[in-house]
Amino acid sequence: MKALVYDKNCKNRRELREKPIPQILDPKDAIVEVTLSTICTSDLHIINGQVPKANNGIVLGHEFVGKIVKLQIGDRVSANCETFCGECWFCKRGYINNCLNGGWELGCTIDGCQAEYVRVPYADTGLTKLPDSVTDKNALFVGDILSSGYFGAEMCEIKQGDIIAVIGSGPVGLCSMICARLMGAEKIIAIDINQDRLNIAKTQNLADYYLNPDNCNIEKEVKKLTSGRGADGVIEAAGYTPHELICNPKKKNYQQQGTFELAWEIARPNAIVGIVAMYEESQILPLQQMYGKNLIFKTGGVDAIHCKKLINLISEGKINTDFLITHTYPLKDIEKAYNVFKNKQDNCIKIAITK
């Protein structure tokens, strides 16, 4: 079968190769024929060497839908980006990202889905059956970026009437806006330095205010929109740290400011800052500057435990993420697709990879 392999010794640190079709290794496994997959920023982090646990030589990818060919043959399924047993201390409490027998494995420590077939361990927990009312395209993002958006909104403990700021209008940020609205946010403030992405959020009516730091002082604008308080919750979905800020943390303006710093600065006192972004650089937590704001920070890899609920919301027409797919490529052209995704060519948001 064709598969995209992470190889840090080859030219682009990735290569489309022929690999054997995976086989069942454990009674809890399933073999899935991949009908639709996508490329994630996390894949780029692996290729860039920013994920130390990633095994060289694995097949990349963790976000897909497909059809089971070994186990419950014929079922159409959406895959969870996390591998989890469902039985350990962490799983029983919903902390599946830290499953003692799994975690982020697909496309990281074991072969992933950017291939014709993939082996899925703990298939009973890691795969969710799709109803006929939900297409592969509808469900493509359920197990990762939609779950991540839900995770970010859930971390903020949103109450009716809250004003929520979302930093980053990329795939996870856009999903965060969708989920924050479902959870009761009265107003949503979308923030991004990329005006094209803000325009997508606006076209989809995902927020109420759209702020670009190139055009305004974000902290002052958020204060204006919240009667001087700041946002009730902030979802940080961008993960941007300017090189200038890394080299000289004291040198800052709103074009050079990192999104982690922006997140706590625009939060009101006693707010929650939910961080779903994955940083490639260490961040600075200046406790002396934020003393007295009494902020709560929540961060980490997504605990994607709501896949069935999200699929039901899609089936009911309450969530639609189809607009995120801006480009489609067959698997044989996946290396070209990576270049488009990495460089955000043609306003690329997400790419669907077909068979």
C-alpha cells in the first residue's frame, strides 16, 4: 500500500513509500481502510523535530475516517486522535490523553493514517460508528480539531452571557468558536493577524467581533468590548511566539507579542485561560506582572472523549465543519498537499486526502 513515512534522514523528512498492509496484532485491534484523511499542524511539528517521542520511520497522520475491513467489517467510522484503553486510572476519569496504555500514538509512535490502511489499537474506544446521515466529509475532523475546539471551550467553563476571546482563526480556533457558542457564550471575539482567516470566521458567522493586531491594540479593544473588564474566558489556539520575543523578552509591541502573553493580558481578573495551542518554543509566565489577576490556566493535549456527542450534533445540523476543507488531493499527491498546507497557499485551511 502507499503510505507517507516520516524519515528524518531523507530530503523533506517525509516520503511516500510502499508499505505492507497492516495486520491485526491484538484482539482489540481493527484494520481500517482509510477513505478520507487530513494533514494536521502536529504532523508538521513531528517533521520539524519538535515531538521528541515521535518514532522515525512511522507512517504520519492521526485524523481520518474510513471503513473497517477487519473486526466489525463494513462499519464506517471516525477515528479518535488518541489511543486509549478505557480501563486505566486516567481513562476512567476522562483523561484519555494520558492513558497509561496509549495517548497520542497514531502517526507518532505507531503507524498512522496517511496511508491506504491503518491498524487502530483499542478499536472499541478509538473508533466511533457513523450514522448514514453523517458523511465522511462531515466527520473528518471529529476526532482531532473539532474535539480540540470543544476541549478549549470546555476548559473555559463557559456560562450563559460570557464573552469569550479566541486567539487564532485557524482550524482549531474556528472549531473553538463553534463550540463556545454551543456552550452558551453570548459574544465571541475572534483574534488573528491573518485577515483572510478572520474573513473566513466572519463569512461563517462564528464570532461577533473580529480583531487584527495589525490594525488595533488588542488589549484596549477587548477592554472596550467588555466594559473594561477583559474577556470572561480566553481560548489560545494560535501558539505564536515571534523570534524577536524569544531573543529579547523585554522588547515588545503588538506586532511582536506572542499569543500566550496576549491571552493572559486580555483575560479579566478571575478568568480562565484555556490553551489548546502547541508551542515550538518555551513560554514565559511572568507571575510578578499578573499577580492579583487571580487567573486560572488550563493547558494540554486534547482529551477527545466527546466524539459520539459531536457526531450527534453534526447529525442534528448543529455543527458543520465542511467549510474547513479548502483543498483536496489524492494520496499519491500528498507531498504536494503538505507544501500547500505548510505554506498556507491559496488561503489553505485544511486539506482532505482521498484514496
